Amino acid sequence: MKLFRWGIAGVFLLVTIMTLNDTGILNSADENTVSAVETRMLTKHHKQEAVPVFFNKKGKEKEEDVETKLKEQANQIIELLADQNFEELANYVHEEKGLLYSPYVNVSEDDLVFEPSEVAAFKEDTEEYVWGVEDGSGFPIELTPVEYHEEYVYQADYVNPDQVTFDNTDSRGNMINNIKEFFPQSHHVEFYKEGQEELDWSSLYVVFESNEQGKWKLVALVNDQWTI
């Protein structure tokens, strides 16, 4: 009889240990590990479930180096602009917001915006659009998309820039840089090229915003140069 009682007690003790182990009470995560698995109990109507929750050493989700990523992406876009590869460029354009073109660093609501499909067809588009007003003369900037890219977008050798900046809002000329105010949720990469003369410089700002999927997409190409 005593052996039978001890057998029952042993079985009860084993079941208790297994239950405590399953609920995570007997498990503890090593503080020095990069990740930990957190076990939670569901309601009484559901079976027990282990849900993995991964942390870095600081207990926070690891953040990607946005600056490095966007500079690499901007370099790819610059190469496409140099080759006038508009079909591939369209893949970088924001699906909902489209691509805004500003001939000057002071962006406005009057600047033209094109959808990705329109950007892809730029080489075949012979329509002359009004992209803005020439500084100094006040004449309208009437150019086809290819002509505009040659005169206001890729007007210098930006594949080999003299300087590349990230989220720099300082004005190089006498026109206010309002990119961050116009696109408050954006990041931008500037490609600066010196000229042969002091005032013969130019910059191209490649502006990105995140889409609904969390991917950084191209929303604007902004030209900057000396203005009167």
C-alpha cells in the first residue's frame, strides 16, 4: 500500500513539474543573449501557446541605418537619370504621391507631379509642359520631359558629385530651401556639383517618403542653383 501511495505521489510530482515547465515558470531567459522567447497564457478556452518575441541587447527593435540606405538608393536613381532610364526610374516613384519636379529649391503647390506610369513614358512624351517660371526673366519654363531633365534635373555630372549631404536644409543660394516643410515626413539626399565659376554651381535633391508598406519611395526631384 505504501508503495502504491508513493507511486501516486511521484506521478503527481512529475505532472506538477511538467506543468510549471510548460507555463514558463521554470524557464528564464539569459540576459546576455540577443533574443528572448516570451511565453504567454491564452484564455481558458484556448490551449497554451508559446509566442516568440525577439529583442536586441538593449531590449529595442534594431533600427536600420536609414541614411546609408537612402544614400545608396539615391545613387541608383542618379545613375538612372544619367542614362535617362525612365522606365526603371518609375519603379522608385511613390505609388500614391507620384513624383514632383521643382526647378528651384523652394517647392510649391504649382510644381508638376507625375504618376509612375507617366514617368516611365517620358521618352515618348513630346508634350511641352510648363514646369515653372524662369528666375530673373519670368518666362515660363516650357519643355518636354526629356528637355527638362537635361536642363534642370541632370544638368551636371551628379554621378561624380563634389559633395553629398543628407537632410541638409541650409540654402546654398538666396532662395529658401523649404523641402522639409513641404515634405515633413521625408528624407532627402543632395548631390552638389561645383562650377567652373563661383556662382556656376548646381544641386539635385532626391527626396524620399515611406509608403504604406514601409518602403522608401521617390517623391520629388528638386533642382537648386544660383538665382538672381
